[in-house]
Amino acid sequence: MKFTKYNKFKTIIGCLLLLNLVVALPASASLQDSVVSNVQMDETATPGDEAQVDSVTVATDDASGDTTASAVVSPDEQATTDGTTASVEADKQIDAQVYKDITYYLMYFLLICIIVAVIGKIQHIYTLSRRINGKYNPLANNNLQAALFLVFLVFFLVGTYYSYAVWGVWSWRAAVTEHGKDIDQMFIITLIITTFVMIVVHILLLVFAYLYRMRLNRKAYFYPHNDSIERLWTIVPAIVLTVLVLFGFFTWRKITNVPQELQDSALQVEVMGEQFMWTVRYPGADGVIGKRNYKLTSPTNAYGIDFTDKTAWDDVQGAEIVLPVNQPVRFHIISKDIIHSFYMPDFRVQINAVPGMTNYFQFTPTTTTRDMRDKLNDQSYDFVMLCAKICGSSHFNMQKKVVVVTEAEYKEWLAKQPKFFTEALQQEYAQAEKGEETLKTASLN
Amino acid sequence: MSTTVISHGAADHDSHDHHHHHETFLTKYVFSQDHKMIAKQFLITGIIMAVFAMVLSILFRIQIAWPDAEFPILEVFLGKWAEGGRIKPEFFLSLVTIHGTMMVFFVLTAGLSGTFSNLLIPYQIGARDMASPLMNMLSYWFFFVACIIMIASFFIESGPASAGWTIYPPLSAVPTAIAGSGLGMTLWLASMVLFIASQVLGGTNYVSTILNMRTKGMDLWKMPLTIWAFFLTAIVGLLSFPVLVSAVVLLIFDRSAGTSFYLSDLVVGGQILPNEGGSPILFQHLFWFLGHPEVYIVVMPALGLTSEVISTNARKPIFGYHAMVYSLVGITVLSFIVWGHHMFVTGMSPFLGGVFMITTLIIAVPSAVKAFNYIATLWRGNIRFTPAMMFAIGMVSFFVSGGVTGIFLGNAALDINLHDTYFVVAHFHLVMGSASIFGMLCGVYHWYPKMFGRMMDERLGYLHFWMTFIGAYLVFFPMHFMGIDGVPRRYYSFTDFPFMEKWVSVNILITWAAIISALAQVAFLWNFFASIWLGKRAPQNPWNSNTLEWTTPVEHFHGNWPGEIPEVHRWPYDYSKPGHDEDFIPQHIPYSQTMSSNHLHDFEGDEEAIRIQKAWNKENDREDVTFH
């Protein structure tokens, strides 16, 4: 408000400048366009001929006047830098159009600023005239802001409804695992409670803001505390949260605390994360995943499997994760390099892959991919496992397809997958063993 | 509560006067030891860092919204990191990393509590300055150097740190895993060590000032809620930041000295690393032992500032002052035992996860009490919508909308599917990001007259508020749904997954909302900086507020009060007290001057005072009022 005396000049100068720009820019810009293409043509035709480029640019400079100075400077600079870096980089240079575009955007923004300033000025004059006429209401703005809070409340409620109805539907797919159904149920209950709280609190907050906006002759109600009300709204959230905590705690224990015999009877699958891929290892016929020692990692044995452990010999590499439906599966999640996260949204499964330790997640898929596709009415739908922990440049595309099939299909698929213990590796190990034996006999001798 | 009350007499203050004349530009504006100047330094540095971090966020938002488009202008500014006008994936990660680090530490920790603790603690408790002005100055300069180092990391060959603001090793420890973990990470760690030093110096100062330097009559239960909030925040910071130092120092050893605190069994880029026996989980425990209290370090000062502003502008005492203090204390204590909820799916013992889940959900109770008390304060108030009040109401709104989603994430079972997704991004940007920044802006608008002796332009303030408020909701609210769908955070583009394609349209909406509300900040910046010179001169007590800072003259000078420091007689929330002719009674007004509005309860059992009041009441035909 105190900007008044300075602003008068500023606004006038600003408006003049702007008018000037609006008139001058389009004309000079089109001029500029043709020149830029000229410059480029020149550069490609006779790379290194700086003088010509320069002179053309200078010519534009004169023609378009100083309003486009900033836009024109760029090709100028380009030309001179070109001189030093030679013609090889000519095609790598940034198009002058870029600088012009940014100048445009800056101008637009300036225009908006000036419009805002002008509106502010008009409003200021309006209030002044009201004041002169003696009609000024000092609380007019206060009432306006209070009313805007009500408008915001409507926006908030409509927005919440819209987002639940549209984005909520987009985002929600029922879980396809047994434990996922418990999670879903708890999610829905929590969602209802929290949405209710959020809506009620906002209605109270914003309606109170409107209802109790300042009036000239009113004094606020001196009401410093009320212990029973405070006790009430401490205890009620506490009870609600206790219920949620207990519910959550038992569900969490059920998911993570699987009895030993169920752990052993489940299908075991090991998944190893590395930058930026997943490798899936099935235990083969013996049902036991062989030992791994990261120190054995080599170009032929990228997984670092310890083949002196014979249970590793029949281990199978899955091109993707294929699971038989309705059968518990226990995932062993490991990492080769840094932390990744094994995340399957549809299954409500996530556990980090941490180097130096094995994490486990056991669950039972209940829906085959085929059923899911029918349910979603989308024949291209696939379950996916992706990395959820920041792990480097290709973090955003570290995925593995997950397919849930019937028991028979699973067996058929598994039989087709290659073994980790390839012939090359077998020979290598046979060689090594022979070597060891000769070493042993040698030392005995 | 017994306390040491240090009374600075007028005579004592005279000795200060001699310094003033020798002040040079350097001692007044640069190496100032005056709490008001240091507060301004913190604020302006914080604002600059906020703008910087905001620009970073706009850059990565552009990439997320238009993953296939080219923006040659980016190459002009970013060079090889945006070759061909497309931000590179590794630089994208740098952007999110530095955005997070700057916003959390430099803006919302130093910029918020650094500014307002320094400004308001001496003012509101009635002290001439901080307990140790020198430490205070050092605190700022450590912070400043930390900022410079962090920005400097943008000017090195391998780029800034890019392992996420949580810098989990091994990613942050192994430069071959990501380029940003080279020199960029070293600078990040150096910057953070300096920053923590700054916080510890500041925190020690805040705590000792509040405990030792309160003016006569200012017992703990007469302190404004702002001071309570700063006090508890400083305690949380003092207890948790040193743990981050230990985490950082061990990480520095792992990176530079070949130790294996966090590293074990690594094969990076086909090369077998020699490290054995460490655990990445250890780092996460140490980090989140600070990291979770840190979000309360960020949000508690905002809660304190809004309590004060809401009460002042509703012209009504804050509802349940004691409950507000106890809930802050509750949050302080609980904040130290909830860190594990960041680690439910890291492979931490599942039973431990269950325990952390219980403590986490308990912390929602004091937070809920605070929200309800704010609403009760508005009820039957006489609300004046200054820009500060607008931001305070906005803060309550964000605190609630963002807070309720914490109930999902604090629940270990639900967290399985929401961990590290956009749901988390939405949650913390609302509850600690937007809520805290609104608390900070509310403080700036409210205390600007105290800081600069000028008023800010109100109408620009409203424009700024509405654009930011609506913008922030448009940016963060839709992200919840992406998270529920299973879109992980820190994804460079959504185009590689069929199920994410539907979110591209929403991303464009978010990015536009972000750009527009970022531009709206220009209204604030102009308002803030121009008003320093052009604003209307501020009256001494522009908001008719009760607290002591408004009894100081508008012109700043070292020592705050020209004469004796006023004595405090009452709590800071005597707004609209029935029987008084004005709707506020400042803290330094003795009860003897407000006989017509006193409650018997005000005298805290002082028989003599009650007798006098009763006699007066009888004489003047007034009923004995007691509030209970």
C-alpha cells in the first residue's frame, strides 16, 4: 500500500514498455526466425565461416531494434563461441529459438505481474473513493477472505469427492493374495475413519472461520479451557487408535510371523536384486536353494552360486516370476550390490533387498493372471514386481513380470527354464575339483 | 516452578550503549551478535535456499510430467546434465536428493526455527539478547557455510549427491554405484556436519536462554506457546542431531578409510568389494533416530507460531493452553521412540516393527488434541483475517489432511504396500512440508513489522496465500492415489509400466499446479524484499498482541528495551477478557490496573490479592468471577 508514490511511475513506464514489446516483438520475432534459419543454413553450408554469420546477426540487430536485444544476443554469442570450438560442434549448439522462447515467457510473466499490479491499483483507488464518500467498510476485506474460505471448503469437498471417485477408482485393485485381503479390509476401515475426520475437521475449521469473522461490535467469547471436552477429544482418538493398532498389530504378526512348518512346506524362491535387474532362482527338483557366496561371483557365475553345494546343481533360473495359484510361496530376497526393494503392488508384498542379509516374505497368491485379466477386462494386464528403493540411474525401470498360473502350467513352465549350473560351469568346477585333488595328494606326498 | 530470574536494570544496560557508536557495517550486518540481526540473516538465507530448492523441484516435476519432451532451455542452464533438453536420470536423482536435503534442513529447520527462535526467544521472555551471542553468531555462520558447500556440489564434475536425502548406504558409500556418491556425497556430508554443529550451537543457546534469562514474573506457565515450542524443539534437536553426526562420521569412514560399518557382501559393477560384516540397517537406525525427531523439529515451531497467531487474530485465548503444552511435551518424548516406522520393510525384526507401530500410532493422539484445540480457539472468536492468520488456518488444514494419512503409514501392515510410494510423498509434503512452510510464512507475515519496522503489503499477502494454498493441495493431494496404485517415489518417468500410464495426465496437472504456485512465490519475494524499504512504517503493536516483543520500540537497538525490561504479570492469552475495555491485555499489565476484568482464579491462590479483588468487586457491584 505504501508502494503508491513509486508505483505510479513504475506502472506507467511498465505499461509503455509492455506496449512497445507487444507491438515490436511479433514483427521482430518473425524477422528473427528467418535470420536464424539463415544462420543455421550458413553454418551447415560453410562451417567455420564466422564472419558471415556474425554480419547477418548484426544486421538483424539493427533491424529489430533494442527490444529484442536479449533474443539477439544469443546467436551472436553462439557465433563467437563457435569460432573457438570449431565447426564440429556446430550442430550441437542450442537453437536461438530457445532463448527467444524464454524471453517470451519472461515477458508473459511480466505482463501478468503488471496486470496484477494494475488490478491492485484499481482496487486501491476504489477503496480510496469509498473512503472519500464515507462508505468505506473497514471489514469488507475481512468478510471477503472469510467468504473465500467457504468457497474453498466447497472446492475442497468437491475435490475430495472427485479424487476418490475418479483417481480412487483408478488406483484401487483388490489384492490377489490371502494376506492382502486382510490388508485391504484394514485399509478401507482406516480410509473411512480418516476421511471422516478430515472432512469433519475441515468443515468445522472453515465454517467457524466464516461464522466468527470479525464484527465491529462483538467481542470474542473468553473461553480458555474446558477440561472435560479436552479429555473427551484425547480419549476418543486414543480409543480409535488403540483399535486400529491392535487390528494392525495382529495382521502384521500374522503376515510376518509364519510358523516354521508352514515356512518349510512352502515353495521357496530366491530373488536377487542388482543394478538394474532382478534374477530369480527356483530350487529345482530337490526343493532346496543352494548356497551362494558373493565372493564366487565371476563372469560365468554372475549369481555367485557355490556349486560345491550339491543342492545348487539343479537350481533353475526363471526368466520371470511364475507362481502356482493357491500355494504358499516363500521369497528369499537378497541383493548383490546396494539396497533395492522387492515390491509387488497387486500382491501387497514389499520387502527390501539388503546386501549382506536375506529377507523373507511368505504369501499365497489367490488369483491367476488370466482371472485377473478377465476381472479387469484388460487382456494385456500383467502383474509386476518393481524396485521401490532408490538405487541409481535406472531405478525407474527395474522390473520383472509376475505370472500366476495353475499348478500344471507352473510345472510345465519350470521344466523349460535353464539351470544355473551350465555346462561351462560344470567343466570349470570339475577342473577345479581335479586340481584340488591333485593338490591334496601332492601335499600328502 | 523456581527459576533464576535475571533482571537487567537500566544501569546495566547503559554499559551496552557505548558499543553502538562503534558498530561498523561488518559488525552490524555481517558478523552481528545481535539476536534480531541473526534472525534476519537466518530468514533471508532460508528464503534463498527455499527458492533454490523450489526451482529444483520444478525441474524434476517437468521431467515427470513430460518424460518424452525436450526442453532445450534446460541444456542452457544445466549443460551436460540435460543434454538435448532432457534431464538425465542420475541428475534427476540429484535434484530430488538436494531438494529434500535443502528443504528439510536448510529451510524448515534453520530457516524456520533458526529465524524465529532467535527473534522471539529474547523478545518474548524479556531478555536483552541470547545467553551466548557469540555462539549464536557462530551458529549462523556454520549454517551459511553449510549452504555454500551444498550449492557448490552443483559445480563439480560428478554432480551433487544423488542417493536420496536419506543417503542410505551402500548407494551413498560406493561411487561406482552412482556418480553422485563421489565428490558430491563428500560435500553433502561435510555440509551436514557443519549444519549439525550450527544446530547444536543454536539449540544449546535456545535452551539456556529460555531456562535462565526470563524476565521477572515470566514463570514457565506464563510463556507463550511459541517459546514452549522452540524450547522443546531445541531439546529434541540437541538429543538427536549428534546421533546423525555419528551416522555421518561412520559413513565418512566407510567411504574414505575402508571400514565396513555399513557395508558387507557387495559386488558392484562386477567387482567384488572387500567389505565384510557391516550392516546397512545400522545406518538406517542411526539416520532415523535423528530423521524422525527431525520432522517434529520442523513442525513444532510451526505449531508454536500458529498457536500464537491464531489466538491473537481470533481475539480469543488459545483453547487449552496446558493441553497444548502437554501435547508438545508428549510429541517431544514420543518422537524419540517411533523412528522404526521408517523401516518396517527393511528387514528389521518384525516384532520390533510391531512395537514401533504401537508407539507411532500413539503419537497421533497429542497431534489430534492440538488440531481440535485450534478449532475450539476459532469457535466464537472474533476473527481478523490478516495474511498471517490465513497462513495459520492453512497450516491447520495441512496438518490435519497430511496427519490422517500418517495413520496408514504408521500401521506396519498397511505400510507394506505404501512404503516408498507416492503415498509417502503426499503424506510428508502435506504434514511436514506444507504445514511447516505455512507456519513459517505465517510467522514471517506476523512478525515482519517486528523484524523490519515496516508492514508488508496485505493484498499481495492474500494473493500469495490463496495461490499457494490451492496450489499445494493440487500438487500433493493427487499423489496419494498414485501411491495406492503402487507407483514408487523417485521414478524418473512412468512410461515403462503400463499400469502407470494413466497417471501421466495427473502428473501434468500436478506440474502445472507446481509451476503456478512457484510463480506465486514471486508475489511473496517482491512483497518481502520491497517492503524492507518501501513498506508502510509499522506501529509498535500492529496486531494488538499481548506478548512482550510488542512492548519494544519499533527501531532496533542492541538490548531491545530502552529502559528496564517489563515485568510479567499474566499469561499471554488474555484476549477479549470480559470486563476490560479493550480486547487484549498485554502480559506486562499488572492486575491492579485491570480490576474490572480480573478473575479470582488469576491470583493463583494469593489470599491477599483475592481479598483486595473481592473488596473491589463489592465496592463496584461486580460479581466475583472465577473460570472453572
